[in-house]
Amino acid sequence: MADERRDEGRVEALAQVPEASTSGLTARPASMDGGAAVARRLQSLDGLLSEVVFQLDAQGRVTYLGPGWEKLTGTLGVVSQGHPLTDVVHGLDRESARHLLESVATQQVADARQELRLFVGGESRWVVLTARGVSGQPGEVVGTLLDIDSRRRAEEAVATRERYLETMVEVQRRMMPHQDPRDLYTSVVEPLGRVSAASRVYVFEMHRAQNGALLASQRAEWCEPGVPPNLEDPNMHGLPLLEALWPEQAADLMRGEPVQGLPQDFTEVLTPMLEAQGVRSVLLLPLHVHGQLFGVIGFDNCREARPWGPIEVNLLSGAAGTLSLALEQRNDKALRVRTETTLRRTEAGVHLLLESFPDPVMVHVGDGVLLSVNPALVQYLGYRDASELLGRHVLELVREEDRSAAQLYLGQALEGKGAARAVEVPLVRRDGETVVADLVTLAVVFDGTPAWVTIARDFTERKRSQAQLMLADRMASMGLLAAGIAHELNNPLAYVLSNLDFLHATVGPRARPLTPDDLVECRQVLDDAREGAERMRQIVRQLRVFSRVDDTREEPVDVHRVLDSVAQMAASEVRPRARLVKSYGEVPPVRGNEGKLFQVFLNLVINAAHAIEEGQSETNEIRITTRPDDGARVLVEVRDTGGGIPPEHLRRIFDPFFTTKSAGIGTGLGLSICDTIVTALGGHISVESSVGVGTTFRVALHAAPPGISDAHRGL
């Protein structure tokens, strides 16, 4: 994340290369002095960057690619020289990339950034593209490409796991009422096709011919719109499937292992058949009943020749295993060993899936008693064995002060038909340490009994990262206000020292005896010095509150005191631009944290000041208003008479790293952090703006309940 935040400043550095030199990069041969100088500068800069630097000419063609391009894509930069940069962008992202580059090339926007995929050497890779037009060189663009492939792949993997688990629950629910195998197949192919993004899903059953040969016939099929079905194709019935595969592929299916590949990866029997059906890649998963190959469930991709990833294959294999167990239960032999197959279905069906799930998972009944936990949960909570958790109540894993909120969440999960979610839930490890997790709870049928599966996604690192970002934003604000704070301290310090010098001279060792008038004057001087010291003490207190790292405690906060401190702290930014007007109503204390609320309102006031040009303080105004809202809430408004926010920016105003300010002014985190803080406190922040009229930010906060002293944000 830190690397991603640095690229904006680096693009600015590239854009500020002197015009003559920048021009030389594209208009003159590299052998000439100007172009060579620019090339040397860019190469020197490239050595300090984790990004790939590029430059485009007015036609969008690559004129320079940094040396990091080969590491990023595995191809030489000279291959792309003279070609449009969009040629190496993935087809799904190409149009938006072209629009972004045209926007900066034509100076419609100063700079822009976007996450997109490159497609080079037959592989795609996620990057952040940041671009900016070159001053004085119409149409030319400089920018960087930052590799974020690992982060995006990890995010996609987590989303895939959760999506597959929900589908597995749906598959199990659909299978329960069906007894006939063909009904079973029909009930599962559609949800598996949708979750896997396959074009066609089908089930083949194995059977013996009269001569004893093992054949396969298609029994069920699902196709996405536009893909022709094959169920009625005579070639799909009585197919010698194992003989049509390579020996090693057939052996894999017999052992219960998946087989996948492109059409050309199969034999001369299957390859033309797959190509005629428009198949570009295929995945085959075996169905085993009582240790024997009973059938195959297949997935065709008719859109692109891509392999199914390991996560997808593992989770789809779990679905095939669940279907196999359901077939066993409905088999005559399985009915004679009902106890064994019921146990197998419980332990090797849902339990097998949950055991291999990478995130912590627990299965519990309606009253909250734990029936099963997976190894990931045992490790996450620091236990040695799952037996230490089984039979305990779910609420025992939650911090004591948050159990009432957890009970409410469980009630919502039991009543709801879909997945119930809770964020930032503090869980207690075996050693007493606390970890923070997001929870998702789904209803399932476990051993024929209604139960619930709760998945825990660790939030501890993300929470630590949020705290670091908040602290970074505070320090950035402190740096912006440093000169004003020094001025605020210097004024009272000056007259405190002046008064002390006067007293020292008046009551010094060789001073004349003091008259009553002298004593009155000395007392007045002392009062003035004390007033100045008190002003400095208040400023120091505000700095301590604002920079405090420990932000976990919630308590009743006097919002007017916070706003007064903000007004004093931001005075140096506001004074040259506008009059600051306070319009306070009668409001109760709010539930929150003084330092966090200070950060929220300081960001809003500084943003309001920066929306107004300097030198117009008499005609512009920043107004802070407080009033009760719906009885149990307090509404704070920060209104300015600045230039306003364009409608196209309003929908992104709270996005991380989005900023309309010039490079070097603001981090793009301020409003995102405001939204995070206010939402975490149970409040709401909104914005209204009209271009040329001004902007109003509204923050709604909950009034503090009577007697509250230390509440913790959890469920």
C-alpha cells in the first residue's frame, strides 16, 4: 500500500522534467544531447522506483519504458516501443485505459489512476496505472505502472472461497429432497456452473456394455445463454471415455484426481469433438461411489483457454465429493450401512469441505454450542486441538463486554434467510490475547439437523493498517499546520517572557521598595503572564489529544470543545481565506473518541479552507453548525462558500487516495478516514455541493447514553 501511495508524487516528478528535455525524449533521436540527458535522468530515477516509468507521444505510442518492464512482464521493453500502450492492456480493461490516457493527454484532468490488467506473453497481471500530461507538450503523457498482482490475486482468492462456500451450502440444500440420481445431477449443475463461470456443466455416468466395456453416457447438463446443449447428441451416450483419454489422464480419474487441459491436450478422439463444441478448456472431476469410478462431472469453458486455478479445483472437487456421498447414500449397498454412510456424509461432506477451508470456520447449533471447528480456527485462536473447543458455547470465544452484542448478532443470523455479517468482532485466544475478525454466518443442514456455519476473516492486520493510515494523516495535517501552530505559541510566549522580564527588573535585588501602585501593577503583569501560559497549555493539550495513538476508548465527548479546539488549530489556514463562524445549538455529549473526532472535524475545516482562494476573507465564510437530530443524534455541519465539487467527483469523494488537490497537497486519505471513523462510531457522514456556490459536509453522531464511561466498538 505504501508503494501505491508514492506513485502520484513520482509522476509529478516526471511531469516536471524541463520542457526542452522532455521534448527531446520524443522529438529528437536518443543520440542527441538533450534526449540522452533525459534518458540518463529517467534511468537514474528508475533505479529508485518500484514502478515502471513510461512516456507516450501524442499518438499514445510508447517512447520510453523503464527497465522494470522486463521484471514486470517477462518481455523486453523494445518490443513495445513505437506501439500504443493500450495494446498490452487486457481486452476487458482496454477501453477504460484508452479513455484515461486520452483524458490526461487532452488536459481534461491533471492526472489519473486506475487499477487494470496487462496482458503480455499470454498472461495477465494487475497493475496501478498512473498518468499525467506533460506540461508544454500537447498530447504527451508520462506515468508509472505499479505491480499489485499479488494483492489483487489474494483478494480474488478470498472472494472466491466465500462464493464457493455459499454455493456449496446451496448445493447441499438442493440435494436434500431428491432421491433419483438424475434429479440430483440436475439440482447441482446450475449453481456449480454459475459459481465456476463455466460455459457448460454436465454429468456422465459410467456403465458396462454387453461385452463388458466401460462406457459413459451424459445424464444432465447446464449451459449458459448462447452455448448449445449436448445432452441430445448421440455421441454423448455410450462414449468409451477412459479409452478416449491418455492413459495417465484415465489413471488420474480412477485414483480420484481431477483432469484438465485445452482441447489439444487430449487424444485424437476427444480433441476434434471438443473443438466442434467450441470448447477452449475443460475440467473433469471424478465421482467415486464405494471406491469405484461412478461417473464424471465436467466443466467446459467456451470463452477463453484458461486453466482452472488450484483454489477453484479444490472447492469444485469438494462439491464432487459431496455429490458422490449423496449417491452412496441412495445406493442399495449404502442403505444397508446407513450409520456408516451418515457418518461419512457428515464428516466427509460438509466437514471435509470445512476442514480444507483456509479461513477459520465453526459449526454450531441454534443455541450456540459448537459441533465442529476446522484446523484454521484452532490455530487462529491458539488452541492445541479441536477437542478443546467442541461443546463450548460460541459466546465463550467473544470478549466478555461484547457478548450482549454478539448475542444480538446470533439472533439475527438465526432469523435471517441469507448470510448474516458482523464486523470487527473481538475474539479471545487461548492465551487471553484478543484478535479482531469479520464474521459471516450461513444456515446449513448438518447431519440432518439445522445448524449454522460461521466463517471468521482476520481483521487484526487490516485494523492495524487503518490505525497507521490515520496516524499518517494526522501527522500530515500537523505538518500542514506547523507554521500556524508555531505562530499561535509564539504570541503568548512573547508577552509571557516580556512580563517576566518586567517583574525581574522590578523586584530584582537592587530594586527600590515597591509602592502600593507598584504591587497592583505587578499583580496585573502576573495575571497577563498566567493568561498567556494558559493559552500555551491549551494548545499543547490539543496537540496531545490530536496525536494520541491510543484511539480504542469511547466516552462522552463535548463536541463544542472539540470544535473550538479545531477552530484554534486551523486558524492559520482559515484566516487568509474566510471568516470562521460558529453557530452552536443546545446538544448533549456524543458517543465517541475526542482524538478521532478532532481528526474528523479538522480535516473537514481544512478542506473547506482549501476550497477558497486566499485573499478573499471578507467575502467568504466557513460556518460550523451544531443541532439535535432526531432526538438521539447530534448533527454537525461544516459549510463553506468555496468553488464546490463537480458532480462526477461527488460519488468518489470518500474513496481512499482520491483527491482533486494538486500533487503534494493532501494525501487523498482525509475524507476516507473521516468516513471510516464516523462509520465505526455508528454515525453517518454525507456531502452536498454546488459548483460555484459551496459545499456542506454533515456528520451525524449518536448522543452518549447517560452514565457511559468506557464503551468499546465491536459487533
